[in-house]
Amino acid sequence: VSAQVRNDAGVWGEMLPRANGALERFPPSSWPAGQFVRNELDINLNPQTPAGEYAVVVGAVDASAGHVLEQVDCGVVQVTD
């Protein structure tokens, strides 16, 4: 899984790995069809991030190649001074 906070200027925050997270304990290959799994993420925001609106984007990562396969917009966050 990949999670980012970003705008047109670039990426301002990235997901921090969490040991023993939901996807490690319950890998998607073991999910029955139609089952939902909640996975909480921590995003480390750059302390130099200027005030403004930023998109929150989550994506699936190809574990063997290490690149993001597909990303989904999950809303907007407002960063203030």
C-alpha cells in the first residue's frame, strides 16, 4: 500500500510503515470475496509543507517490482500555519 499527501507542486507526505499492520496479518490473497478489511495508516507530513489544500491518495503496490499499480483519491486535507 502507498499513501501520499500531495498537490501540484509534489508530494508533501508519505505513509510510514507500521509493523504487524492489517495487511501483514491478513494479506489480500486470504480475503474471502466481499470482505472488508480496515487498515489505518500514518502519514509523515514534511514540516516545511506550506498552508493549503492537499489531496490524499492511496494506491496498491506491486510487491515484487516495488512500484504503485493504481491510485485512488481519498479526499482533501487542509494544512494551516
